[in-house]
Amino acid sequence: MKKAASLFFLLVFSALLNGHEFWLEPIHFILKPGEMVSVKFRVGENFHGENWHGNRSAVEELKLFYKDIDDDLKNLLTDSTEGDSLNLQFFDEGTVMVTYQSTNKYIQISADTFQTYLKEDGLQNAFDFRAANGLSDSMGREYYKRSVKTIFQIGAIKDSSYNQKTGLPLDIIPLRHPYSLKKGQDLPVKILFKDSVLANNMVKVWHRLNGKTNMKDLYTDENGRLQVPVSLSGEWMLSVVKMEELSDTSRANWQSYWGSLTWGYK
């Protein structure tokens, strides 16, 4: 019985680590007017994932930003079908941004796995708090939310949809249009957490090209900004995590927020 229980928890923890990131992934990031685009909800690791198992009940907010449109897309998903994608079509040239905010979810993780996760994602505040309070060997009990968005381009006309105010609690905001970059230029980015700058926080930069993924860790400065060196090829993702200690610890000790931004040149 103990061996079976140990195996069960090992599988759960393995699944958690393998499903570390969550992002929005259009079938193409550069499209022609009138071309259909399927936007998938992806979960996985190393910028390689599977379609999610969620549906409309997992969505707190799903929004479209396109020209002067600020529209709710939640009703395009169903309550009955897991793994729905968004299927969209745009006839006018312009920049499109889609944002997703999940409902709050709960997870319970073994002490060792939780400690590893805190170190890998640069959550030093939580790691140090657990050490200082003799909690390093205690199970991780956490609520978490996903705040993700993607930016893609229809035709040649570029506009300011890419940096519109989204209302996401954790928001990765490009300070330059990602599809207006020239060769050799960095992408300046600002990250906000609950409308305040997220200073000195780890950001993972993912680049996928020809089936291979490279990742590097960068950090925001005291103004919540960073310069992302990019090439005008393949697909890109920035991901970031912010964790807060909860005052009511009856069920969970932590509330985390997971943010991502995707764009690409294909």
C-alpha cells in the first residue's frame, strides 16, 4: 500500500513539473487578412506542450484586443468540451492581442518538489521564508492563477493593440511593437504585478526554432523592466512567476501568479 501511494505521488509531482508552463499558441503568428487562426491553450515544459484539459469553467476572463475592439471571448469556449481552442478570423490588417486569466486553483506538493520549484523559478522570498520559519520540510500548499497573452499580426499595418491595458494581475508588456523590430534590436519589456512594477524578478526567455528550444533566465530591474535580445525568427515566450504569502493559512500558505507572453515570426 505504501509503495502504491509513493508511486501515485511521484506521478502527480512528475506531472506537475512537466506541466510547468502555460501559454497561448496561435497556429501562425503572421497571417494574411481573412486567414483563419486557431489559438491553442498549451501546457507543458521547455516550450513544448499539449493542449490543455480545461474548458469555459476554467476561465475567469478571455479577451480580444484588436483595433478599437475590446471583446469578451469566453463564450467561444464550451462547458462540455475539454481542450477547446479559439478559432478566429480577421479581415482587416492590424495587430491582435488575446489574453487569458484563469480561475484560482489549488495544489498540494511534497516538500522536496516544492523547494525545487521555488529555486527553479527564482521565488527566493518564499524559499527564504520557509527556511527562516522551519518550514522547508513541510508540504507546499498553494493557490495559483494563470495570466497569459499572445500577440500576432494580420497583414502589414501595425497598431498599439500590443500594449493595451489588460487588467491581468501579472502582465508582461512589450514597450516596442514586437513586429516592428529590426535585426539586432532588443525587445524592451515592462512587467506589472497588480499595477505596480515587478522589480528584480526572474523572467524565463524561451525561443523555439526548427523544433529546438533555448531558454535563458533574465531579471527585471528596479523599474520592472528588462531588455530581451531576440532574433526575427521562430517563436518566443516570456514567462514569470510571482508568489505571495497568505494571511489565512487554513488551506494554503501561498498564492502564486503565473504569467506568459508569446509572439513569433512564422
